Amino acid sequence: MRDRSPGLRAARPAQSQRAPQAKLDEAVGLAHAIDLDVVSSGIVPLSGIRPATFIGKGKVEEIAGLVKGEEAGIVVMDCALSPVQQRNLEKAWDAKVVDRTGLILEIFGRRAHTKEGALQVEHAHLTYQKSRLVRSWTHLERQRGGFGFLGGPGETQIETDRRLIEERIARIEAELNKVKRTRKLHRASRKRVPYPIVALVGYTNAGKSTLFNRMTRAQVLSADMLFATLDPTLRAVDLPHGARIILSDTVGFISDLPTMLVAAFRATLEEVIEADVILHVRDVSHEDADAQQHDVEDVLRQLGIEAGEGGRVLEVWNKIDRLGETERTRLENLAARMERRPLLVSALTGEGIDKLTGAIEARIAESRVVLDLVLDGADGAGISWLHRHTEVLSRADRADGTVAMSIRADPAKAAVVRAKFGTGKSAG
Ligand SMILES: Nc1nc2c(ncn2[C@@H]2O[C@H](COP(=O)(O)OP(=O)(O)O)[C@@H](O)[C@H]2O)c(=O)[nH]1
Ligand SMILES: [Mg+2]
């Protein structure tokens, strides 16, 4: 599953309420999320599941032709494959075969930024491997070395593997407990970034990354900035009225998430808990838009984030370019009646983006305090402290040797500034 290798996928009919085409779009979106180049995709009707190959013989042959013709390196099956099915298909197609859980694990692995996230993903990965060992017992079991003196007496390869995996799982669980206990400290240190964090959440394919790219386009990062990280999902953005924010793209929600992946998924959203503003990006042209909204809000609630009035969540109704006239008017009216007014945008065409940035600025202004300070020009340490810990909006070196600074910070930081530098005048 390496970058840019040609991919090809086949989907099962939806087992959930969601429409097959929507499931297929989602799976293609997931493949894109790990930079696979999808050359062909399609829905495979199933009359029953074949134990050996999951899909029927005719389909296996048809896809073999496709794989050969397209020189595809990977086939993604949007279903749960047994190890035997996976191996048989890999042999038949001479390509790597990845099932839904494997694909999602790969995405989570790439997006797990926090220590807890990385541990949760590894935990899920090992649990996945372990479950496959158990299920494939009869196929994989063999005596090690014929006499069993390398493992314990009579210990089989699979028992050894399972024992190793279980030991590793136990170590990860112990480490996870430790990380959770010190999580408060981690938060305190991450809060040191002086700019407000705006996190994008929403279903996969809702348009988070498109919006991220549109908002960060033409933004030049100065190399010495503390968060000028190589991480492609975090970017500094200067909003039109001068406020600088850190925009954070997150891993998307996925329908019917395999249960063993739920904890890993939540952990990859850890950063959202820290965010000053959360943009809930919704594809309002999607037939499952309402069900998706509830799923997202449920998980946010479990992370302690309320979607309602007074919360940090701003709804972004995306893909309005895809709506017909009547539907668009209906949504505009609906939005206008809502107290926390959603922003209607098209990340693709750029429509509505300035209103969105305006709303983000307004929201940040609500949660941040501006202080005007006058410092002794000789206080280099104090001035650099302010640069490190607060957002410096302006700085003027005055003739009398003092420095006038206007800074912005969250209320807690503002209290520290007041204590350190005397009472600054609050300007909003
Ligand atoms: N028509 C239309 N398509 C969009 C819009 N925003 C995103 N898309 C498309 O939706 C698909 C998923 O977008 P992406 O940003 O990758 O979604 P993510 O999974 O939420 O990051 C891509 O094919 C985008 O081109 C929009 O405003 N209008
Ligand atoms: Mg994305």
C-alpha cells in the first residue's frame, strides 16, 4: 500500500442503510486519503459469500483482467475479508489485496499525531492481526521445527505469534494508561502555540481537505515559526482582518466503522479537543447528510464537545454548487432561521468562503482578549516572551525608548500577561 501505486477496488453492496453508490464513493475517498491513484472502481453484486474468494469465480476472473490491463498494484475490497480469502485473491490477481479494516488502519496510522493516537492505532492493528490468527487457525497451524523445541513444548507457530502479539498488546495498554494519566501535561504544553486553532471535522468526502487547501492557498509560511512543521495537515492562515490561526485538517468520519477501530479513531481526533473553533464540514448535497450529521455530533459529544448554542462548533454547509435552485433556497432559508447560523459554501468554487473566514474571526474575537501594553524597550526578555506566548498584533518602538505592543491571547494567558506586565487595557 505505497504512495501512488495504481489502485483498483471492488465494493460489496451496502449492508447498511446507506446507498451502494455512496458507499463506493466513500471507499474511493478513503483510498485517495492514503494517496492511492484509483484507476477503476465498481460495485459487485453478491448472491452469497464464497468462503474461498468472497466474490464469485466469474468476478474474480473479470477483475483479474482489469488488474492486468491497468497494471494495478492494489485491490481494495470494501468488506471484511478472511486471511484465506485475502491470500487467494492476491494469488489470483497477482496484486496486494486490502480489506476495509486494513485500509482504515492505514489512514489512521498516517493521521495519528498524538502519542495516544499512535498507541491506539497500533493497539487496533495488533487486535486485528490477532483476530485473524484465531480465525485462520486451521490454515496456518503448523508445528514449529517439527519437534517443537524452539517454542515451548508442543507450541505451534500460531501460538507463539499469538503470545507475542498479546504481550505487545499488554505493553501498549500499560503505556496508554500512562499517557492518559499525563494527558493534562501534554495539553498544557501544546497550548503554548499562541494562535487559535481551528479544526476541520466531518465525514470523509465532505470536502475538509478541499476547504483546507482553499483557505491555505497562497499562504506563505515563515520557516522559523514554531509550528512550521512538516505535517501537511496543519497550516498557519492569516485571515483578512489580520488574525492568524492554525488550521488543522483531521481524519474523516467513516460510516460503519469496524468496532475494533473506534478507540483509535477517537484518539486521532484528540487535537480537536484543544481547538478554539471547530468547523463541522457537511456535504449538504449528500443523500445521507442528516445521518452523517448525527454520527459526527455523537462522537463530538463523547469527546466533550457540544454542537449546540454557545459551543465551539461552526457548521459549514459545503458543496452548495451541487444544489438545484429550490434546494439551495430552502437551505438558505433554513440557515437564516438558525440561531447559530451555518455558513453555506462551496470549497470547490470558493463561493461563501469570505463569509466563513469572517465568521471564524468573529468567533475567535469572542474567545480571545486584546491587550495594549507599554514595555521598557530594554526588556528584551519580556518582549520575546510575548512573541512566544501571545499573538502580537502590532508593535511600535517609541521615541522615549518604550515599546507599545498590542497582543491577543485567550483569557487564561491574558491573566498571566496582566500579572507579568501590569494591567493592560482590554480592547475587546
Ligand atoms: N461539487 C463540489 N465538490 C466538492 C466540494 N468540496 C469538495 N468536493 C469534492 O468532494 C470530494 C471529497 O473532497 P475532500 O476535500 O477530499 O473531502 P474530505 O474527505 O472531507 O477531506 C472531492 O472529489 C472534492 O473535489 C464542493 O464544494 N463542491
Ligand atoms: Mg481529507
